[in-house]
Amino acid sequence: MRRAPMWWRRFLETIGPRRALRIIEADTLPAKLPLRSLVLAREDGEDWCVGLRCPCGCGQRLEMMLLKNVKPRWDVTLDPRGRVTLHPSVWLRAGCRSHFWIRAGKVVWCE
């Protein structure tokens, strides 16, 4: 199955619903990640990992560590409206080579 062109995926991202954050109490991410949501794994009150499927449509499973003592690491924040932001950007250097931010629940593609 062919993926839609990048310009089409970017357009759909601008008009589509914002990505939500699901928080689970677990020591691992679920085997199947939701199509549009980010999943944050929390154990004993400590956020340790966030996962999502690559927004380019390739279906690659992405896992970013949130622990303070690991590198590389990311931060997840929610604004007052509950919209999720992931910082810094996600840059896949192999495979689909996607590079993007998640800001206020929307994917912002890097050029």
C-alpha cells in the first residue's frame, strides 16, 4: 500500500483533530499504539516514556524517554486546555526520516 504524499498528510494534519495524551499506569507501553494519540507510561507517579506512531503514515513505533538522567530525553507538557506538547523535536535519521514537533496537539513538520 502506498502512502499519501507528504503535502497531503501535512494538509490533513492542519484540519484534523488535535492529538490527545493518554496516560497509563504501566512499566511498558502497549503493544499497539493508537493512531493519533500519544501514550505516556507512568509508574509509581513517575513519567518515564511517551510513545506514538509516526505521523507520516509509515506506522513506525516511536518511543521517547522522559527520565531526567537519560539522553536523549524529551519533555511532555499540557497547556491549560489540555493540549499536549512534546519537546524537543522528533527526528528519525533512518527509515522514513520524518522530522517534526508536536505543539498544542498538532504535528508541525520541519522542512
